[in-house]
Amino acid sequence: MLLVAEGRRRGAMPSWRLAVVDALLVVGLATLCAWPLGEVYLGTRWLAAVVIGLVLGVAIAWLGARWRWGPWVTAIAAVAAYLAVGSGVALPTRATNGVLPTADSLRDLVIGLAHTWRESLTLPAPLGENGVVLIVPLVTGLVGGLVAAVLLWRSRWPGLAGLVLVLVLLLSSAFGDIEAEAVMTRGLAVAALGVVWLRWRSLRNVRARWGRRIVSTLVVVGLAGGVAAGLAVVSDPGGNRVVLRDHVDTPFDPRDYPSPLSKFRAYKKGPGKTATLFTVDGLESGTLVRLAVMDTYDGIVWNVSGGPGSAHDSGTFRRLRNDPDANLEATTRGTITIGDYTGVWVPSVGRTLSMTPVKDGRTDGDAASELVINRQTETVAQIGGVERGTAFQVEAVVPRQVVEEEITLLDADDSVTLPQPAIVPEELRDRVQRWQADAGFSGGKAGPIAQFLRDAFREHGFYSDGVEDYVPAGHGASRLAVLAKTPTPAGNAEQYAAAMALIGQEMGLPIRVVIGFKVPPGGGAVRGEHMTAWAEVKLEGAGWVPFEPTPQENKRLRRPNDDPNEEPQPQVLQPPRVPGEPKEASDNLQQGDGKRDGVNILEVLGTVLAVLFDVGKVALLLSPLWGVLLFKFLRRRRRRRSGDATLRLTGAWRELADRMRDLGVRPTPGSTRRESAYAAAVRYDAVPVVTLAHTADRHVYGEDEPSIEEARAYWSDVDSALKRIRKSTPWWRRIAARFSLASVPWRAGLGRVRARLGRFGHRLLDLGPVVRVRSGVRRLVRRPRRGGTFRRKS
């Protein structure tokens, strides 16, 4: 069997029918391969970016094949297309009317090429549509479509286009999320269509039974897909995927911020007590508004977990995605407007389904893109902190209240594993054991244990904010030891919630600490005095159930002079201050201070290299070398498109001579074409340079003028000679020749500029006003001085 297309010259244009089929299949299959990116993006703008990039890439490849562009021209066209449409596709907020490029959008497109890959991995998923994150799908589609189409239409191995599609799939999967739908179905569909398409394309001119070929190909693909699916199920039953974002640190690490519980005392005394932190609308009185959930204790503070290296059940902070069914599922709706409150933790209620930040009557897209949530703890945070005046419209599901009788029948949820506390004071263990012995409590299920701890702290403890009497703040191990060994324990919700959670984890309860606020009667303004803390225990079938171990605020220790009718008592010495406990919340240590390391040399070195890399990118972008490439490109195009056949032919020789001069061939000044050719033949003996010189002389000095066809053929011979020269030249020399100034007549250009400036200066000096001014200056200089001349005395 013979192929009809064997005679087709490599790089020739395919038929329009084949080109249309190729273009449609490249766009369609590449879109399926890029589908894993949709798992990390909100909305469908990412899909538009991928499709537009693919269409542009295929269109540029077709134009390059149609007009026989070289690699540099094709690359320049791709960059130009990227800058032209990138603003409207990837940066609509920076573009004029969301479409036209601006200086800011072009700058972000250029710089974003380096930053978008890092931000796409480090920003919590799902990614929004702000910033430069949409550059990833746009560039993936543009480069993938361009390379695949170029391999199809301008190479000897069109089957490599399938490898490009595989690379698009791998890149999209690597930058995707661990969760994906119908992965195996999409993979089999792409494999089947791709194999059948490339097989049909390579043998389209062969007379064969195509029905049998297609069926056999599909059978092979189906068998391979079945084996692959079986191996995937056996090797990884859970369907877990490994993606790059699992191996990079997220930009939001809760351990970078102070423990929210360490600021408890600052809200309960001083100006913070009466400051309006935020206002609520639509929430019932007594509703617990969560600020943060802490489940890790390092001996100094309770910490918010969920950062890199945290326990699995502590969750991970990911971008907050509003549930489209929130309006149907939500049981509570309200608005929380930020006042004097500052920090990264956002007040929330129950299980947050939807949270929309509104400012000045409009949705704040920047704030929405900075919202992250830990779905295990339902803690919401805003990267960079909340701003005054921002109103968060919340839709949530508030769990039902579990009655005391039901709690006594519930046991712990064994599916939860929390980090073990770093230290538990012995005084706290002894005090709880004495309480158990006094009450005759022998333990049991998790529900009764949690009730016993809550009631014991309420019964034996007293309330104090340290305002009217001296009670130290904090909830470190030493502070909780003092709370436990004192005959009359005194403290506030910070100490009691921390102590109950600590001893509860010691007793095997899945328990954690929550800090937040209780909506006052009538709603409205929530002040610092409304702050509280409580413990939550995960009970089977009931979820996280809150327990408030703090005594009532009116249960306080009586001071000796509380009753004015009593006789004056001698002054009672206050207990000494416990060493190491901070007096105010501002003195508390931040998270991670208990295990702080020294200077990380690798981190410092990475920062320095990143700065040098950014400086290098700017220097490369502003380098004048791009002007050299542009000058050579325009010079070659002007020579090749000359309307005069003789000028076009001599331009081909000049192009060859300039290329050889850039490569280091230096003929004698004033030498003829043949003399220059003999000088070049010494280095490039396999290239017919001398023959080309003779041909040029024959056409130029011959009797007949060369025709356009002869000039075009001469250009083809010159291109073939240049290819041989490039093959015989080392790669580093070829790159240096691209930017060489040897063939750029910059000295002559400077001479022309100086000559033109000189002529302009002479014309300026010959103007009438300038002549009159010059004449006046000469007369003033030549005017004799009054009083004669001075002579030196002898």
C-alpha cells in the first residue's frame, strides 16, 4: 500500500478539511485534559481562559503554516496574542471596560507569568477570579494548542501532538485539587478519541477497512483502560490523588498569628470592655458567635491549628466557597458589621454555608477572595485581617441544642483524633481526682464525663476578671496549676474553658476550646464585655456539643471589707505573682513561642535568591537586546519583501553575510562577494558559500535582470545554507549570534545622527533672531572699556 501524501513536502499546508478536523479535536481534547483545573477555580472563567488560549494557539499555528513563519516569528505572535487578549480574559478587573488592555494589566500579565504558578499552588482552594491566577489556564491553553498544532502541520512526527495533550493533562492535574469527578471516564474518552484520531490521520490515504481498524483500536484502548482502572482501585481504593499544592505551604498558617484566647483579658477590662466590636442583625439573643476554634495546646497557649503539619482532624484552611443551595438549607441568616474589632478571625455562626462581605453597599470582591475556612472546625479567617465597616452577610446551619438527659446517654465520637497536649499540670489532675472522689463519680461515657467536669468547675470555682481584685491572666500551664491548687479557684472563661479542655483531653475526650461572643438581649452592638469562651466535645450522633464551665459572674469571692458593718480587719497580704505569667494580654506569648527555632539559613537564602530573580526578570524585560532582535527581524523582512528582484536577490546575500559576520567571520573591509565567500569557506567548508557568491554576481552583473522567481529561489538556497551553518555551530555560539552587534551598523547610525544634529544646529544658528542675538553678543564683547588701559608700574 502506498501513501498518496508521501510526496507532500514537510511543512506544507494540509487541506482545509483536515485542518478544521485537527483544530476542533485539539481544542476539544485539550479542554478535556485541562478539566482538572476546574476543581480549584470558582465559576467558569477558567474554562473560557482555556478555550480562548487553545483557539489562539491553533490560529497562530495555522497562520505560521500558511505564511511559513519561523520559530521566532511564531513565538513573537504568541506573545503578542497573549498580551492582546490576556487583560480581558485573565485580568478583567484591570482592563478598561473589562476588555481593553491598560498599563497596569500589561504589567501584571508580564510579571504574572512568573508569579501565577506559585500563587496558584499557595493560595487556598478554590481559587477566585481576582489576581493573576487565571493566567495559568490561559497560558496552558495557548502553549498547548500552539505546540500541538505546530507538530500536526509542520513536523515529521504529527503523532507527538498526542504527547502534548498528555502533558496538558499532567500539568492540569498537578495544579488541580485532590478531589476530581469522573477522572477515569475523561481519561478513557481522551485516550480513545486521541488514538483513533491520530491513527486515522496517519493512514487516511491508505485503502483499508477503516471500520475494522477503528473497532480494534477501541477494543485495545478499552482493555488498557480497564486494566488501568483495576490497578487504580487496587493500589488506591480511596481514589486519593497527589497534587503539587499538597507539597507547598499555604500562605495562611494560623500559627503565624497570636492565639485568640491570649487577648481575652484585653476585651474584658479597660477600653475594650465598652468598645463596640461589631453589630449583629438577624441573630437571636444568646446565640454563640464563634471567633476561633483551638484544639492544640503547647503548654503556653491554646492554638488554632490547621496549618502545615497539623493533625488530619484539625482540618486545613481553604478558600471559602459559597454553597449555591445555602438559601434552601440555611436555618439562620444574619449580618455582622465590623466595628472596632481587628484581627484575621471572622465572626461566624454554626456551619457556615455562605458568607458575603459587603462594603459601601457593594460586594467586596477583594475581601471575598481573602476569606478562608477550616471545614473541620468551621473557623473563618480573612487573610490580611478584617476592615472596619465591612458587613458579612451570613447564611448558616445552627446545630440543634442537645438536652441534658440526652447527653448522659451519648459517648465520644471515635472518628476524631486531636493533637495531644504538650503538658498537663499535676495540680489539675489531683484536683479533678479529688472532685471525683468527693462526688463518687467513677467515669463512664463521654457525655457524663463532660457534664461532670463542667459542673465541678462551676460549683468549686469563682468568677473574676482581675478588675476589682488581682487575678492573673493567661492560660499557660503554670496559670492553670495555680487555678487548680488554690483552695478557692478564681478566674474567667479563659482559664475555665482552657482547664476543662486540657483535663478533658487527658481523660480521652475529643474536646477543644472555642472563643467567641454571646449575642446580648435585643441584639445590636456586641462589646468586649460580651466575649466568652467555652469547650466543645464531639459526641456520637450529636456533633460538637458546647459546654460552658465558667461560674456565673455574680459568684465572686468576698473581700474582707465587702460589708461596711463589719469591724475593720487587718490588711490581708495578696498572694505573690506567679513567675512567668503575663500581667496583661499584650504581654502574652504568641503561638509557637514554646518551640521557636533560630534563624533559618535556607529561608534567608531563598529570600535573597527570590529578590535576585525578580531583579533579573526586570533587567531582562528592559534589556536593549530585544531591540537588536527586532532590528534584525525587520531588516530581514525588508530585504525579502523588496519589490525589485535585484534588490531582493542582493538582500539575500547580505543576509547571509550578516549572519556569518555575527558568527565571527570577519572578511577584509571592502572585499567583494567572492572574496568574502572564500573567507567564509575556510570555516564552513560544507556550505556552498562560494557558489552562492558566483550566483549573485551572475545575476547582478549579467545582461538580463533576475526575475522574482529567481530571487525567491535564491532566498531558499540562502536559507538552506544558513541551516547548515547553524548545525555546524555550537549552541552557545548560535545564541550569542542572535544578539551580536557585529552586523548592526550602529557606528554608521551614530554618524548619521551626528550629521543630522549638526545640520539642524547650523540651520538653527542661521535663523534671523539667533543671528541678531549672536551679533549683539559680539559687539558687546568687542566694545572698548572706558577709562583706558592699566599699565603695570615699573
